[in-house]
Amino acid sequence: MLKKAISQAKLREWQLEINDISAEFHLAIIFYQFNAENSFEAICTSHSIDKKTQLLHEASLLKLVAQHHSEKSAKQDTLIFHQLLRSPQGHIIGVISFSAKNIESSQVPLFQPLTIIQTRIANMLSNAIRYQINDLDVDAKGSVLLDINLQSFIDAFDEHIWVKDTLGQYVVCNKSVELAWQKTKQQIVGKTDIELFDQRTADEFLEGDNLAINAGKTVVVSECQEVDIDFNKVWIETIKSPIRNAQGDLSGVIGMTRNIAKHKEAEEQLVLAANVFQNAVEGVVITDREGNITEINQAFTDITGYSREEVLGQNPRMLNSGRHPKIFFERLWNTLLVQGKWHGEIWNRRKHGAIFPQSITISAVYDKLNFIQYYVAVFADISAQKQNEEKLKNLAYFDPLTQLPNRMQFMSLLEQEVNHAHRAKKQLAIIFLDIDFFKQINDSLGHMIGDEILIELAKRLSYALSDFDVLSRLSGDEFSVMIPSIMGTDSVTLSVDRIRSVFERPFILDNSQSVRLTASMGIAIYPSDGDDQDSLLRNADAAMHRAKLNGRNNYAFYTESMTKQAVVQLKLQTALHQALVNKDFYLVYQPKLTLSDLTPCGFEALIRWSDPVLGNIPPGEFIPLAEKIGLIWDIGLWVLKTACIQGVEWLTQGKTFERISVNVASLQLQRNDFVDKVRSILLETGLPAKHLELEVTESCMMQDPDAIIRDLKLLGAMGIALSIDDFGTGYSSLNYIKKLPIDKLKIDQSFVRDIPHDPNNTAIAKAVIALGHALNLQIIAEGVETAEQADFLRLHGCDLVQGYLFSKPRLPEELNDFLPVFTQNKTI
């Protein structure tokens, strides 16, 4: 009984040591003992070991027991070593399972060598040999002997591992030692250093032994550069540790030598990086994953005025200038978390309170598990650059009195917008504004008072207009306003009303005198009233003079037809509000065909509106109006649901088609719940996602492109096909196109219309086809009306077509020619 108690106490001591090692180094170490039924029970488990790691060990152990041999395997980046424990009769009665996987890698010190851990394990195993855990009491199943094969354990390592006794004689060494010393184990074991090496080397080895013995713990006894057996220069580190018996007496020394060349290289890189870090001209700040500052360089202090001691542990928000809105930082963090990097300009605050602009790049640093570990920001003070830019800009392009854009700047911006409107087939408006009787104010009150009024007027007008409108002072008392991307004349009249409201309040002068003003305005619309910036401004000026002739304090469009059109738009808007309720909308479907063999491959759903009073209204008229007055969301969902219902009806009838494509407006994509709405409509109607395609326009990328890309990826993951509609007519950006999960590019009919005769459209069509194929996208051309156009597109590799040459948009019951019936061969 005493013998059993002593053995069990030694076993418990051994188990506690295993737990200490695993807790210290965050390793997985498991000891299993097998019973008569050949199952095993975990006697000792590691610190924080999870179920997944246990299952990994158990699966490997089952294979081990079946093969009756030791195993070293690499699974899921985990190195597993198994050592069998056998009884005197040779039966497997237990196993040690050692896993070199870091469970909490983020807590392991930098450059901690794994081999130190292994050396600690080897020490533990040598203690286990010393304890001779072979005296467990004889139970009903017979006596047990734990025969731990230390040799198999140390032979598994590339490091040189050896053990000496108290006489300095080698008692154990691994295969790596034999290879490095070019001696067999028989030539090494039983010999001393003096018998194996020259006097100088032997003295160095003995000095290392004494160093470890005197220290009473594991120590690094040497670190030097040597030449290996392949004549390569390597850095070598030797570690030694004393071995003591149960009474505490010295039993020997265990040693290990390893190649630390990579660690040395890393140390040198760290020194170099530290020098670069501290001597960089740009400011550098490092934060942890919570955003707390962990390090800065000297340039940070020079730029901000804060010392290292003042900012460590603080959040960079301490530099916040308050100049940026909350949405700015939300977008910054969204980009940083999604893309891992953000670059831009930020205004921050120095220690003494002054704000200044930075050009800054923020990068996320990831650990091996791809979790963010740090953030690094590198920034430069661009105050001088900004000041110089601002001075030059003000001198060349701004009115010195009101700080509004001058005529030169206005005409330049107008030219850009005209070019964009031409490409995008959009309208824009110019309002020419002249203050009524302003000359009398200058003559009676003086030019200084007149300038004071003009400054106040510029402020009021800037406040009244939207951020997208461009206000300028042309000369004297003449101002101009450019309104880009108008949705019709009624949107222009809204801007005019806002401008007129500016003049409702009197202008209070320094002497408390008040002056009331009015203005006459002329309006010109691109492209109907001019196709370039000069003609537009000239015609708006002419319309302004006509407004003056009509009584001043008035406004006029350049043509009489514009006033009549405004009335028509009001009637159309009223009818559109009732169209959904009255079910005045319906869908038609235009077939799409594979160009190579003209086989049907799907349909595009197109909305039509038949009003009982106004008649048939073209989509080009009512869809932009629906976007402007906020009805496009409801109309878009109706189109999507109706098309899905029609698709289910065809499938139920046994008719086959690839996909029904539905156009999606930019305003629909900007809704946060768009993806959820599409998913719910598919579930409600029962249409499989593989039969649906959504066509989006390039303009959808103008607002929050990262969010749009995310939503499109979600739609694509559902199995919905995606295509870019009217490619080349909007803000084409290859940077975004390559990120989009799209399947097709659609060549707009404006480019197809004049091919192959128009060299510009021909070149554009060929370029879009080449670009799409380079991105592994299918190309579809719309608006194909002639065989000559089809032949050209076929010749240059266009994949799909649709247009009046093949079929006009039809009602569902008129599409049987394009809906083959599914047939299935049956075997009797």
C-alpha cells in the first residue's frame, strides 16, 4: 500500500508539472491511459484546451493505436507528437500526446523559441524517467509499467539535444547531434567532452555546464556565428539546464543547440525599423486594437506638440479638431475594417489648440489568425501646402469681395458639367440673376454700402442653395447659379423660389438703415437652350432681360415652351401618384438571345404606364419623375414582384428560360433594406434566384460605393445574376467595376445605334467588348435594330443581344416563340 501511495503521489506531481507547463506556454498536452476495453480517459488536460483540439488529438491517437507505433503529424497547423506507454508484456496501456499549437498566440512573447518549451518538456520527461512510474499498484487487471521512450521524443526535433551525467559523460543524444558532430551514438555515449573534442572546445562546453549548474535553471550559455556542414554561416544558440533527482542532488545536465539565424535577422530588422521609425519625417502613431496609443515617434511630437508620456494609453481622439462630421469617421472606419487601409486628409488639433491639415494613411496590422492586432497611422503636416493652394485658388478663381467663384471659375465648372451632362444624357439649368435698380444704391449710398450689401447677399444665396449648386458673382450686381442634373423644370422653379425668398428680408446696414431689394432672373436649360457654356449663359442672360421687361422681380425661361412644359409636369406628377393605386402600370418583356445561334436566353422586364386621361406615358418621362418625388421605391418593388410572379407562372407551365432581368434604380440600391426586400420577394413568389437578374447603372456607385459593393455581393451570393446597364454613359470607374460581383456588361443603345458607320461608337463598342471579356464578363448589346449591327457585334465577339431586329417588347402571352417547353425523356 505504501508503494502504491508513493507511486500515485509521483504521478500526481508529474501531472501538476504538465499542467504548469501547458498553462505557462499555452500548449495542448494530454496524457491518456487505456483500460482493458481499449478506450482511453483524459487524466491530464492542458490549460484552456478546447474541444476541437481534444478531438484532433483523439482522432490521431486512434490511428496511432491501430498502427502500434509513435507518430508525429501536422494537422491544421498543429504539430502533434505521440509517445506510447507499454506494459512489460508489450501491451499499449497509455500515451503522452504533446501539441505544439499556440492556443493563445497573441499572448506569446515576441520571438519566444518553441524549442525552449520543448526543452522544458524534455526536462519533465527526464524527471518522469527518474520517478520510474512503473510501480503503480497491481489491480484486478494486473501490474502496469510506464516505459517512456525519451529517445523517440528527442529524435523528433531538428535541434541538437543531449544529456550528460555528473561525470560529464554523454548518456543521451538525438540524431541531430550525430549528424552535426559526424559521429554515431555509440561513439558519443559514454564519452566526455575532452575525449570527443579539442581542449579549447571541451573547455567551452564544460564552462557552459558549470554556468547552468550554478544558475540552477535553464540558461543560454553561448550565442555565436559558425559554419554548418554545408559551409553556410549560421547563428547558433546553446541552452543548458541542470537535472536533479528527487532528493535535489545533481544528476546531470541536459543541453540543446539551435539555429537562430532567422531570429537574428528579425532582430536586425527590428533595429533598422526602430531607427527608421524614430527618424522619419512623417509622424507615426501606433495603437492597439482598442485604439489606445502604444507608441509614437519624434516627428509626432514635433508636429502635434504632445510628448510620448502625454499620449501613451490615450485615444487619438484627443487630437480631434471637431471639423469633421460623425459620418466622416464612420466611413473612415468602414473602409479601414473592410479594406485594411484608409488614406485621406484629416484636420486635427495641436497641443496648443491650433487645427492643421494632415495627409494620413491608416493601416490595420493583422496577426497570424487574421485578427487586427494594431493600427499604424503615418501622417504629414500639409498646412503650408494648403495655404499656398488656397492663395493661388483665390487669386485665380474667386471674387475677392464675396469669395464666390468668379466668371472664369464658373465657366470652367459649367463646361465640365455640360460635358458630363452630354455623356450621361442629363439636363442642367443656368439661372442668371440681376439685382433690380442696384445702380441707384451705389449712386445714392456709395459703393462701400453697395459692397456691404453684395457680401450679405452672397451669404444668403449660398445658404439658400444646395451643396450641389454652383453660385458665382459674374460682375457688379450680376450673379449666376448652375443647377446640375435637374429632373425637369419644376425642380428649377423650386430653386428660383428659394432664391426669391432671400430678398424677402430687408438688408440692414451699419447705420441701422434698411434696404429692400428685388431681382430678375433668366433660366436656360441644357441641351434645349444651348449645347455649350457660352450659349447657355448668353441665353439665360437674354431670358433675364425678358423678365425685366415683364415687370422686374420676376423670372422667365428662355423659351415659352418651357413655361407650358412646367404645367404639363405638374399634371404628370399628380397622375403618377395614383398610377400604382389604380393599377395603371403593366410589364412587357423583351427577349434576349445568344448572338452566335440566336437561341433565347431570357427576358428584360420593362414597365409601361397607360393613364386613362394622359394616355401612354413613355418610361423616359415618368421614371425620372418617380425618382424625384420618391415613388421609385414602391414602383421598383412592384416591377420586381410582378416579374417574379410571371417567371413562376412560366415555370409552372413547363416553359424554360434562363433569367428575367429587372432594372434597379440607384435610389433603390441606396436603401439599407433593399437586399432583404429582394430576398423576401423571392421567398414570397417562389421564383428560384437562378432565374433572376438585376440590372444596375454605373451611377449607383456615386453614393457610398463600399456599401453598394457589399450589397451586390450579398445578392450575388443568393444566386442572382448582376449586370451593369448602359455601360459607358455614367461614371465609369474600372476601380469599382473590377470589385463588383457582376456577370454582364450591357452596351447602351446610344453606342449601338450608329455602328458600324460612326467611328466613335464603333470604337466604344469594340472597347467595351474587349474590356468585358478581359474581366471574364458576358457582353450584351441592347437596341440592335439592323442586321448590319448584329453582324458587326457578332464579328467582334458580343455574346448576347436584344432589340427590335429580333423582337420588340411584348406582353407575356405573346412570347411563346421564345419560351421552349421543357420535355423530359421517359424510359418504359
